[in-house]
Amino acid sequence: MQDLIIYNTLSHNKELFKPITPGYVGMYVCGPTVYGDGHLGHARPAITFDVLFRYLRHIGYKVRYVRNITDVGHLEHDADDGEDKIAKKARLEQLEPMEVAQYYTNRYHAAMERLNVLPPSIEPHASGHILEQIELVQKIIAAGYAYESNGSVYFDLHKYADHFKSYGRLSGRVIDEMLSTTRELDGQTEKRDTADFALWKKAAPEHIMRWNSPWSVGFPGWHTECTAMGCKYLGETFDIHGGGMDLMFPHHESEIAQQTSVTGHGPCRYWMHNNMITINGQKMGKSLGNFITLDEFFNGSHKDKDGKEMLQQAYTPMTIRFFILTAHYRSTVDFSNEALIAAEKGYHRLMQAYRTLKSLTPSKSSSVDVRGYRQLCYDAMNDDLNTPIVIGHLFDAAKVINTVNDKKATLTQDDINELTEVFNTFLFDVMGLRDESSSDNEAVIEGLMNIVLDIRATAKANKDWGTSDKIRDALASVGIAVKDGKDGATWELKG
């Protein structure tokens, strides 16, 4: 296996990856809260950890990849008070909360499929693991790090910090400063300290989503689900926990505190965080109202709050994926039409080079050395998934391919095969890009057939049976069968 180096957010250093069990990797990544359409900020962690998932499997590991769906407990502004994001959407649209969750989960899956993001090994839903979350809260109470107040249960952060001395290590927060700036006067809140976070919340009368518990009819806190589901499917200690940098605090810090209070250690060996997508230097997100949905990118239509068009054109899913991979996952990516247009050109350049590669005529000898590209790409991937460097090496290989195609250099069949393997491995298998030209051709064929069948339908409506039969027979002669039905004609390729 390759020696993979990854940046561990917890230690703030690059470390050699060593799984707990040789040959096996357990990985948990925080998934979406499904109350709206996915946007570019959702695409980045999905693509980042999809590449990690692909690469770990490529270098020989068996991976159990768990990515959750948050469909309960995530309140407005990531706080312990306010309305559940999904319940609020359900109230506004007069739907059942699970209708909202299912609808946006389906749309998230559809967007991920278009981005060629592989499905995880397990995709647990928070609402399907209420019992596990209640059991976790009971264990934290038994360990002495949580308390009940008016039917809700809160994590005693001050007691935890005094004992373990480690809260804030992941995010760099200083616990004493945080407690001193958030403390309220006694009696103003049901918490002992405003920095304490909810493990279970008693439901207000108007709260739609609620379950029975030993403390009240209520719902779990946002942080509880990932600890409970991570333990259930990956054990008390697993290898990698991933997510966006914006989840570091309070979500991931709280996960560490919950797990440590019960087991004496955090949930995983390595924490990995992708950086943010920004627009004009500001984080892109639903809560800020500046996000562009993935569907809007795909169809090229989005207006800002002032009615100004933000997208100059539509961008294909692979252009979006390529755009994200041209930056290192730990660096910020700032959205602009210019950057996406450049990504589109770069993506097409590599795909054209691959198509050209397959058509090259081999020579008896090679005038250029291409044997180093494979190892260069491995070196870049092994250095904390440095996809921009991999792309740079593939561009260098594309220059060689174009030079050979222009008859200014030569390659043997073995070297052509070597470059083909490099592109297949790193462009397609590891980085997960695919050639959209084939799907573009399918769309063109579909459009042409609709035009032909419309012409035939008009001929039939005019009782021009000769033209109608001529079109049907001509299509049959090239392998396309036309079937007439009560709702119109359909077509299919024979065989």
C-alpha cells in the first residue's frame, strides 16, 4: 500500500495514516441537513471525501464510509434554541416534516449522482436513531457530565473542561475565555452555563417533531446524532472523521466532548476538514442567503437579492467537480464566473487529450519519457490529497499527447498504454471525473428523435400516411424501432 500522509486537524500537523485495523478504514463524514436544495458549499465536502474514499479503496483498503442525513434536531443558527430547520420548512409549506426531509434527501442524492459522488457504505438518518441517542445521553449523565433541567438535558461543559483540559483543542477555542464571555446571571436560563449545549431538548407545544424519553417528550440535540451513529456503525474509536471547516465549532468539539466523557477518548484518530466556498470573500451558505444551488449552476439561472444575474452561463456537473478539485481541499475557493469558465476549459482540455490519446498511432520508439507521471500523481495524492498537483501533472501529460498527435514527438504502444493507465487511474477512478461528451451526445440524439417523431405525428394528424410510414421504415432501417401508443409514439434502439 501507498504511504498516505494526511493533515490531522486535531494535531495541526501532517501525519502518516495508520488505520486501527491493518487493511481496513472506518470513516465518518457529516452529511447535509435536508431542508433545502444542495449548493456549492454542500458539493465541496461531498467531493473532497468522495476522492478520499476512492483513493483509500484504490490503494487497497476496505473502507466503511458512513455519511449521515440530519433530519431532526438541527435548530436555526446552529443554536440550542429556536425552531428546527426542517420543522420550520414543513410549517411554512404545510407539509409533514418527513415529507420535507425525504424530498430534499432525494434531491441531494440526485445532485450527488450528477457530480459522480459515490454513495457511502451506510447513510444513517438521525430520526432513525433516536434510541441510540437516548442511550448516549443516559451514559453521559451516568458519567457525571450532563444534567437535567426542566425536561431538557445539557452537557456540563465547565465540569468536562476542568477534568479533561482538552476542550477547544480541535478548533483553537480557549474554554476559559468562552465561559467568561457567555456566562449569564443565575436564573436567566435553564442551563447552568450558557456555554453548555443541549443533548436532549424538551419540545415546546408547537414543536412538530418529538419523541418520548426518560426526561420529556422532545428531540435530540444536533451534536448527539453523530456521536451515537458513529459509535453504532464504526465503534468507539474509528480512523477518520471528516466534514466542513465550519463544523469544527461547535459541532465537532461537542462530538469529542460527548465521546470523551463516556469513553475517556475522542471518536477517531484523524480529523479532516475541507475549507469553505466563498462569494466575494464571504462564506457561501443558506443561513447567509448568498448561496447558489447546484441545480442553478447546472441550468445557468440565479439572481442575487438585488435581481442581478450571478451566473453568466450554465456549468455542467463535471465542470463544478473539476473546479473544486483545482484547489487543495484545505484552501478557500472563491466563486467567480471567470474561475468556473477557466475550470470548464481545463476540464475539456484534459478530456480532449484523453480522446486524442486513444487515437494515437504508436511508433517503434519514444522520443519523450512518460514513465514518471504515474509516480508523480501518487506522490501528490499521498501528500494530503493534493489534487491540484495531480491535475498539473495530467496537463503536462496532455502536452505530450498533443505534441505526439502533431507529429512532433513519438510514443511506443507501451508508453501510450502507460499514459492511458495514468488517465484512467487518476482522472477517472481517483478524482471521479467522467467524460460528459457521451452524455451530451445522448441528449442530442434524444432531441433529434423528438423532432423526428413530432414531424411524424404531424403527418399522421394530416392523414399523410405515406410520410408517416416512410419515417417509421427509415428509422427501422438504422436500428430504431418506433412504437405507436395512445399517448403518442415512443422509440428504442433494437437489441
